[in-house]
Amino acid sequence: MSEHQHVSDAIYHPIPQAPVASNPIPSASPDPDPDELPMSPIGPNLPHPKLDPKVHWIHFLLGCAVLLPWNALITATPYFQSRVDGTPLRGIFASYLSMTFTAANLGFLAHATVTAKKASNTRRILSSLAALALLSLLLAASTYTHPAASVFFAFVLVNGVFQAAAGSYLQTAVVAIAALFGPAAMQAIMSGQAAVAVVISGVQVLSALASVRPGDANASAEELAAEQAGPAERSAFIFFGLSTVFLVVCVAVQMYLVSLPVYKTVTGARRRHGSEGASLLASDDEDADMRRELRRVDGKGQVTRVAKQNATFNFAVAYVFVVTLAVFPPITVSVTSTNPAVHPLVFTAVHFLMFNLGDFGGRTLCSFPRLHVWSARRLALLALLRTLFVPLFLLCNVQWGAGAGAARSPVISSDAAFMLLMLLFGGSSGYVSSMCMMAAPSLAHNPRLGGRAEDVDVAATVASFFLVGGLAVGSVVSFAVRGAVCDCNPFAS
């Protein structure tokens, strides 16, 4: 077996940490605020080395791969709907796809988080990427088959559930390995996720512009449907085909990361200095001992303990996405342009693009050390302040339902002001969520971990779970918000 294979197949394990004797706290003293505690000597006194550019871009690509499945399904919604056109499934397709994917993602992510400590992260990444590539290939192949609408509907939902499962294990493993390299690698992952969304929303804008072009007024309904179905199938095949190729490339990229000298150097440095980012790779000579040690580790107890210690960070990252999903898109898509010449489809697509550009910009700001906020309380406050966006959006040109205030005049009647709000909304979402994900597993900046290097990857995966939990809660809240705005049944309209 080659050296690369030994490294990739090794199991992550913690190393013992010596107790920190400096700055002891008398037992009779009141519990201190964790944000005010002195940092562990293994943190600031051993600053993070500059992240290797190759490692940065590898994590950026892996971040893209984490969110690619969901974004691919969203982008292909017009194609999916064209395959069930003329049936009741068309109107509910997007809602059911979203609900099943989110529910499956949350459930599998919970299992992936609890079992993360006992699994090989490298194997999880490679197997998850391979599974996602196969599932994407099946969707590409579906453009050449034409089963009954109900069969196609079930196929897409089942495919989405399997993609959610594979994506859950991929996400926890990618985040755990990024914790080895510190906050810079975590920021690269978050930026990669946002970059995919920007590309997807750009595609949506172009599609919207193309779809509003005037067609043949003399064409029949059947001819128009056939005319639209052909391009939808071709574009879906190209999109899913490119997604498959990208995921295969990511498999090679992960294998390349494991083979890099800097990868071995970083893991070796963590062993020698006990610095941030630990869950080191066991060598072949240590495999037997490490496996016995891992059996003695109470994985569930460790997850619960770390979740409680990082409760403020976890709340902050979850609440960011509760607010985001509660109003975006149920309220924001109800805002229409004050310019009659702007087509609603184009206006909606552009507002998605503005949010994603802001989200990407906010995550990119986290790459500048002067703009970092490490305090859990301050990040929680920033997350709570984002609630103010809700009344601001309600002051825009929202199309209220008949019984929900349809005659209201908008206070913010400028399209530019609304797009600026979307940019700031996305920017705050990207910045606060990225800082939470960077700070939660940081020994150098999170005194709540108490200098325990074995908790680093656990803290990262737990924060990742709460992020997705926030998405799930926000999705549920969005139905109530949508119902209040449209004064209708949000599950049927």
C-alpha cells in the first residue's frame, strides 16, 4: 500500500492535552464570562501560519461541492416542472422538493455529526463526492427518458433525498478537516458555498431574460410547450453533466490535498505543539492503539458537551438563517418593481443575485483580520439585529393579499433602495455566519473550548449542524410568513 493510501485511510484521533495551570480561577469565585477569560497559551502565542494558497483553493472548491447539489436542484426546477406539465404535480413540485431535501439533510446531518469522531473524514469526503457524482449523472440521463409524470416526480424526490444524505456527510467531513488548518480554511469553504450561489443566480437572471422575450403569437399552446421543453432538457443535461464533471474533479482535488506535504506538516505541527485544529491522523503503526482509544471515547457525550459550551455561537449561526429563510424568499419575492417596464420575473431573479452577491461579499470580508469579530456575545447580538430587516422589507412594495392590507402604500418605493437592502441583508448573513463558523472551533479565539484540541473538529461539525438547523426552522417559519403576506394557504398557493 502506498504512503498516500496510508495517510488517506488513517483515522482522526485526539491527542492528550496537558492542563493549563496559568490564571487559575478560585473555586469560590463566580463563573466568569467566557468572552472575558484569558486565551489559552496554545492559541495566540502560536499564531496560525499563513494558509498555503493551494490549500485555500482546495477548500474553496470543496465548499462549492458542499452546496452544489442543492443549488443544482434549484436551478433545474424549470426542467423538472416541464416534465410534469399539465398535471397537479407542477404546482407543488418545488415545495415538496424543498421540504424533502431539507428534512433529509437535517436528519442525516444529525447522524453525521454524532458519528463524526469515529469516522474517517477522508473516506467520507471521497465516498460522498462519488455518490453525488453518480446521482448527478442519473439526473443528466433522465433528460433522455420520458416516464409517467408521477414516476418522474418520485424519482427526483428520491434522488434529492440521497443527495441530501451524501451532502450531509460531505459537509461534516469537509468542515472537520478545515478545522485542522484554522479559520482561514473555514472562510475559504464558506466563500466557496457563496460563490456557487452567485453563479447559480447569474444563470437564473440570464434564463429570466431569455424567457421574457416575445414569442410567436400564432403558435399553439402545444407548440409553445414543446418549444420550451426542448431547451429545458438540453440545458438540464448540460448543467447536470458539468456538475458531474466538477464533482469528479473534486475527488481528485481531495486526494491531492491528502498527498500535499503541507497537509502532513500541519497535522504534525498540531501533534508537536498541541495548537488549534487538532484531530490528527494516526499513522499505520498507531492504528491499533488509536482504534482502541477511540472505542473509549464517548462520542455522543462529547458532542453534547461541546454543543453546550458553544451554545452562544450555535444560537447565533442558527438564528442568522432563521431570519434569512423566514423572509427570503417569502417576503422578498412578494416585492415588485415600482417601474412597470421591468418584468416581474427579471426583477425577482435580480433580487436573488443581489442577495447572493452580498452573501459572497460578507463571507469575503472575513478574510481580512482587521474585520474579525471573535466574541460570541457580539456575534449573537449582530445575528439578533438582523431581525430589523423584517420590518424594512415590509415597508417595500410588497404585494399583500386581499385581506392583509392590499391597499397599503409602500414607504420604500425605490427599486434601488430595495436592491440595496437585499445586498446588505445578504452581506450580514454571509459575514455573521462565517465568523461564527470560524470562531466556534478556534482554540486561539474561543476560550470556551478550554484548550482541548480534541474538541476542535467536533465544535466545527456541531456548528455546521446548527447552521442547517437554522435553515430548517427558517423554512418552517417562512410558510407562516408567506401566509400572513398573501392571506392564503401557503401550502397550496
